Amino acid sequence: AILSGKDVMGAAQTGTGKTAGFVLPLLQRLNGGPAVKHNRARALILTPTRELAAQIQESIETYGINEALRSTVVFGGVNINPQMKELRRGVDILVATPGRLLDLYSQNAVRFDDLEVLVLDEADRMLDMGFIRDIRKILNLLPKRRQNLLFSATFSSEIRTLAASLCNNQPIEIDVAPRNSTVTAISQGMYWVEKDKKADLLSQLIRDTSDQVLVFSRTKHGANNLVKRLSRDNISAVAIHGNKSQAQRTKALSEFKQDVVQVLVATDIAARGIDIEALQLVINFDMPHVAEDYVHRIGRTGRAGASGRAISLVTRDEKKQLRDIENLIKRLVPVLENVAFTSPPAGTQRVQEKIAQTPRNTVQKRHSKTASAKNKKWDAGLPSSHAAKRSSTVRLWG
């Protein structure tokens, strides 16, 4: 579809080889084309984060090693002058974050008269991060005649609205993976744990494995505190988040990729674009406020069909987030137990029963009576799309 020159909307979960899916045909499409002019770009790839931009540029260099095409990457947090110098020669492919691209345009470092292709990668994340105004500004700078490629984890109404403003014609839609699905190769599990025992349990889980571990924290401050705590427990760890300079982020990611440190603690935004080969374990120290972020988080492991594990540490205060996640992914996250640290916090006692060939409404009714008698009632929070007849472990929410 890309080689045909038509506009494309692609829905793909992380780890599905999406980057190669658009980089390879883009290289083929541009190869043998007209020589690029000074301060011009023939193709523009917009992406939400520095890490993802750098990752895409790395892929372009790898796949295009035998092509006579020039590419460069520009993003904030680093000196703008080398980027301006690189653009003076002109590039076939420019990978950029929206803010830095607008800065460069305002300084006459880049023009788009000869632009042939626009790629919006991780479009859903760009909207989540508030880049829509910057994207609209950039679209107004581009020639109307161009090919548009938009990639997103989902085809939400917001994404379709963006696509309508982006594309001249009805784009071809390609859905690589079911909406909001989690990779089946990822083994998922969760621990009920009191808030003051979370850090102890995290250290225990990391000590029990020789694997490298990617840990997600909801806040930058929390990520820094986790690194300090793990260091006190003699566990090597580094943090990556928005308050770190680009040099610090690059160094932390490099140390993790080279196995210099065992643990990388990251916030959701900073982790976008992280591609670590054979990462075996992701731990959610904090549950994400947005359920879709869970899918993105655990997608850092189990990439390209490999196996992986994802473990979540859940407190009573995070029950709602867990319920939203299970509704989204249409499956229950199995409960794990660690006698030293975990037990269902007060008010979250589990009612478990193996059922086979039992209608869902019958199960809920029976459990409601049992739980009322024991004052352990859970709100019926099963995902609505669960099959009416199945064999599973039922969690009734309360």
C-alpha cells in the first residue's frame, strides 16, 4: 500500500514490527528519486518522544545502510546548532519531534517545498501528550500533494478526525492487531500488596531473577526514589524521565541495553520508543491512570513474538485502575501470592471458584449471595465481553 503512493492508516500494537513496516517501503520509494536540495526534506517522520525518534533513526540507518539516502533526527533537549548544520545539506528523511521541528522552521533551517511523504508515528500518544496544536501548525506548512502515513495503537474517534484533516482521499486502513489487545506471548500476573510493602516486594522480585527488569513508575519523583531505594538494596538501577537531560537519558538507556545495570525505572512518556532486545520482565510498580498505558507498558516485553513476563503491584487504592485494565484487555490478570509480602488488602478479599460451562449471570448471582453472607461482597466488574460459558477464575470486585 505504501509503495502505491496511497494514504495509509495503520493500527499496530508495540512490538509488531511496525517501524520496519513503514521504514523499508519508504526507503524503497525514495531511492532513485531526485537529489535533495539544501534545507529541504523529501520525507518527514513525526514522533512524540526523543527516544522514539532516535530509535526510528537507528532503524533507518540499519535498513538503509546500502542506500544512497541521507537522514537525520532532530529533537529538543540538545543543542540546536548541529541539527541546523545537518539540515543545511538537505536530507531525504527527517525524523523529528513536533516542538523542535517548529523551532527549526522558525529559524529557516528547514523548508518543505519538496516534501513527498509525511509519517505520523504513535499518533495516539501525540494526541495524549497535547501535540495536536503543533501538528496542525506543521500540517499548514506542508504541500497539499503528499503521501500520508498515520500509525496508532487504536483507531479512536480522535484519530479518525486527525486522519480526515491529514489525508486528501480515503486512506487504506490496516489493522495489524486487535484493538487494545495484549501480546499473547506475555505472561501477566499481579500481587495484592500494601503500599508500604511495595518497595520491599519489588526488591524481592528483582533479586529472585537474573533477568533485566523494566520498572514503571507513575511520576518522575517516584522513579528517582525507586532508584535510590533499589541502590540501598544493592540492586543496580537508573531512571529515565522527562526531567533528565537528553545526555542522561541516552546514557541510562545505553547502560541498560549493555547490561551494565539490571533495572531501568521509567515513566510512561519516557518509555515510548524504548526497544530492548529480549527484555524478559516488566514490573508495574504503580498502576497507570489510563488503561491503554498498561498495554503500551507491557508491550516493552514479548516483542516480535518473543516471550516475556509482566507483573503488577496493586494496592487497594488501585483497584479501579486494575478493573479498567481488565475491562480493556478483556481478560483477568491472574493473582500471584508471596507469603512474605502479599495478602489481599482489607476490602479486596478474593472470591475464587472454578466454573465450567456456567452462564455468567448465574455465576454473578451465586457469588453475590455467598459474599453477602460473609460480608466480602465484590462489585461485579467482569469485562462485558467475556464469554457466557467458559472455564476461568472469577474476580468479583468490591
